[in-house]
Amino acid sequence: MKDSLKILSAMADDTRLKILECLLSGERCVCEIIPCTKRKQSTVSIQLATLERAGILKSRRDGKKIFYRITDPRVCDVFKALEDD
């Protein structure tokens, strides 16, 4: 239960939800995530770090670019449960 609360708490932010929604289709570079959120790069970086600390995302570096992906399948399940029919 504690782990589920941590995930839901991390998702309880508009910017973080937009980031996760952007990543539902797969791994993306930060430069691709920023336009999805319509926020400044610094704001997106802070929120990505929050999601990574919560264990929802993983990052990898490829040269100068950092790529993020969702690692917890429960996050995708939450989005599926909230989809409009």
C-alpha cells in the first residue's frame, strides 16, 4: 500500500502527469518531453527527477541527450483506467 501511495503522490501534479502521458508511447529525450508539457526546461527537469526518485522513471544518457522511460507498469494501468470510452 505504501508503494502505491508513493506512485499516486508522484503523479498528483499537472506537469508530472503531462510528462507521463508523453512517455506512455515509449522512451523520449528531454528535448521531446519539454514541448509536451509547455513548461520551461528547468521545471521539466525538476519534475523528471521527482518521478525518477519515486521509481516511476529510469533515465539513460546517450551522448549529450538524456532519455527517460516509464519503468513501473502500474503507471500505465492508471492511465488506462482513466481513459474515456
